[in-house]
Amino acid sequence: MTTLPGCDAPTADLLSVEAAREHIAALVTPVGESETLGLREALDRVLAADVLSPINVPPHTNSAMDGYAIRSGDLPAEGEAQLDVVGTSWAGTPFDGAVNSGQCVRIMTGARLPDDTDTVIMQEHVTREGDTIHITAGHQAGQNVRHPGEDIQQGKAVLHAGRRVTPADLGVLASLGVPEVPVLRQLRVAFFSSGDELRGVGEKLEEGQIYDSNRYTLHGMLTRLGVDFTDLGVIRDTPEDVRAAFEKAAGMGDVVITTGGVSVGDADFIKDTLAQMGEVNFWKLAMKPGKPLAVGRLGEALFFGLPGNPVSVMATFYQFVQPALRKMAGETAHERLTLRVRTMTPLKKHPGRTDFQRGILHHDENGELVVRSTGMQGSHVLTSMSLANCFIILPRDSGAIEAGEMVEVEPFAGMI
């Protein structure tokens, strides 16, 4: 167990963001239990096993174009050829007669090719007079034809275990006639806020009190991840109340998340209680916002003690908690997407901590992707997260950034 120094520690002694990610990854074990769900219910769930295709896609040789199905032996080497139209093959209603040399079949996109044909001539490249067509030289045998299994082969894995099912995946599975799939069970998460100053929405505020926004942002972020969660409300800042909440939460979830009470104030009991009842892996990061972050174990549950300031809660959740939950849920194919763009505004910063400032990614008048700050960057300014569509990530050792310099950004799309 490693416990790092408190808030008065020099920044050189703080755990880096990269090291924190490695520590957390080592603590995470994916769930093993699974269930079988119908196709629609499987959206956003993580596959527990590979899904094998029961059929070829396409299931039969078919036309890629509207046109005429012919025998390649009737293609003219030069000049033109004349063929008699003997029928039509529709998608869903194929032509099942014979096609002899000198004959052809009108065919629609997706329709099965008649058995005696192997080539499709686009209708735009044909001259038709009554039931006769004329085609010129220059076509290739087998053109405009789709073959069985060209997209998906029978017995091959079409989706792999560890994939979070997307709307496109539902369509792929439906096209295969797959009615249900095995998925890993949902993660169970319990969370609460800590603070005597916090009041719920709808309550009257007294002097020195504020509304608890953190449980609402956690509710939204956990809902987007598709986890099964329990909100335990606001816990008073006493050792007895925090301990009772820990005991209750530990028996409810795979993960316990708290907000507030992880700093070094006289009424901040989260970290000390975790140390008494479980294990503290680390609790101080070289990160802004989000310096105080308690990570460890509470019984069998993974524990995240997030800061109390609302922007810090969201920043630490997206950088550390969300990736951990994705891995615990069994997801194997999620990567952080970052871009290098020019900043249109100067960015204040002091060396010592990796800074996750809030920015607005947009196109300038030349169509170039650029970023600008949302304005005030205090960890209490929750509107900066509401206005932003990306994090501007400034390295630990960097200082202030001038307008026009290149910076790294992490878009919220796909993350939030």
C-alpha cells in the first residue's frame, strides 16, 4: 500500500497522471458473469463471447447494379453483341429459368444471379430495343457481381468478445438472423457525496449551504456508461456517518465512488476511513483540477474518492474512473482520442501539474480545426464543463501557452 503526502507536498512528489492510470489498471479485474439478452436489449452492453455468423453474407451470388445478367462467353471482344432478354430477376423474386448463349436477364440490385450467368452489365451501358439489348466491347467477365460470404463468411466471428454493442452492430446481427447474444453483466456502482454544507435540489438553502451538483453529474456519467448504480445521497461529515456509508456501499457494488472529503481539512474523513476499512493505493495527483483523488479498495469493491469541486469530479471521473469502469465491464477496444490543434486564446498555467482546461473545438474561417478556452478555469466553475466540447491538455512541465501555439485536445465526443 502506498500513501502519498498531503496537500503541502511539493509537486515533484505527486503521482503523475500516467502513473495513476497504470496503478488503476493494475487494480481492475473484469467481471466474469454473463447473461443472454435479446438483440435490442443488448445495445451498449459488452459481449461476453465472439458472435459467429450462422450464414454467408450475402447468402447468394447477386447483382451489385441494376442491369442485365449475361454469360461472360457472350461478351464481344470487339464491336458489339446482341442478346435476347428472356426474363427479370428481382430482389426477393429471382429468375429461375435457363439462360442460354445469346440470352440475358434483366436484373435488379441485390437480386440473385440466374445459375447460367456470371456477369452483370450496368443498364447505363446497354442499348435496349424491345426484348433485345446491344452491348459493346470493353466489359470484364464477373463484373458487378457479389459473391456469397463476400462481406461475412459463415462460421467466422463477426463481433468479438469485449466489444460494446453499437447501433451498427445491432444491424449487422439482425442481418445474420441472430436473435440474442451473450453479454457480460452490468457493473454495480454505489456512490454518495460527503459534506455538511450540501443540500438536495428543492431544499431551502441556509447561510453557508450549497446545492449538491456532484451526485447529478455522477448520475449522468454513470447512466451514459450503462452501469447499474445506487445513489446513497449526502453523508454528513462525521467519522461515524462516513464509516456507516462505507459499510453499506461496500456490500452493494463492484465500485464505490464518493465526492468530497478527500483533502486535508479537519472534516475530511474519506481517505482516513478508507485506510482503516480498506486500502489506499494513492491519493494525490499532479493534476489540475483534481489534485486530491483517493484510489484503493473497500472490501471487494474498487474505490474512488473524488474531490469535492464539481469540475474536479468530472475531470477525474473521465480521466480515471470511466476507463476503469470500461475495463471492469469487460470492454477491450476503447482508446483515448487526442488531437493537436492551434489555440486561439492564451492559456494560463504554472509548471508542476498536468492541466485539463476546458475548451471549445471549432473550425476557423479557413476551415482549420482550432480550440479556444471557455474562459474562467476554476475547479468550481461547472459552466466551463457545460460550455466545453473538449479538454485542453497541458503537460505537467509546461508553463503558460501563447495564442497560436499547438496544444493537445481530447474531444468530449465519444467520452461524455
